[in-house]
Amino acid sequence: MARDCDECYQDGYRAGLEAMLQQVREQGIPPEIAPAERARLEAKYPKFGKAQISAPKPKRKPTAANRKYSKAFKKLAPTFKKKNGSWKKDGFKKCSKASHKMCKK
């Protein structure tokens, strides 16, 4: 396979590198870049190393039914646990079912 002359090859390489750096500036480092190359770019361009991080999602507010179930579960849990604090056989499942039943009332 014939290669272009060295000057053309270097110009093409530089153009490709500039395009990649432009992408890094706009979007952060893409995940498909090899780890060694990623580390080199992050060291050279620390503020571009991390992709744009959006604000964290707000924590959901528990509903009234969820609060009621939670309270019932905590109340019933000791009856389905052993003395050492671990669950009896099928204890968690039974406690969950009993809590749902208690919430229906």
C-alpha cells in the first residue's frame, strides 16, 4: 500500500488531531478512545477530561402509601427475625407480605 508523502501525511495527521481536540473541547473525551490516549488527553486538557455532567436528579419524595408501608415493615420486622438479627427462613418475604396486608386495613 502506497503512502502519501511525509508532508501530506503529517498535514493529514495534524488535521485529524485538530478535529479530535475540537470534539474534546465541545463534548468531552469520547468513551471509545483508548485508555492510554484518554489519560494523555486528560493530563494535557484537565478541564476537558470530564464529559459535561448535568445536575444530579432530585431525590424522589416518598408517597403517603410508601411511608405507611415503611412504618408497618419496621414494626413487624422483629417478629420475622432471629435473635442475632438475621432473617428467619422466608422472613423478609413474609414480613413484606404482612406489611402490605397491614397497610390495606
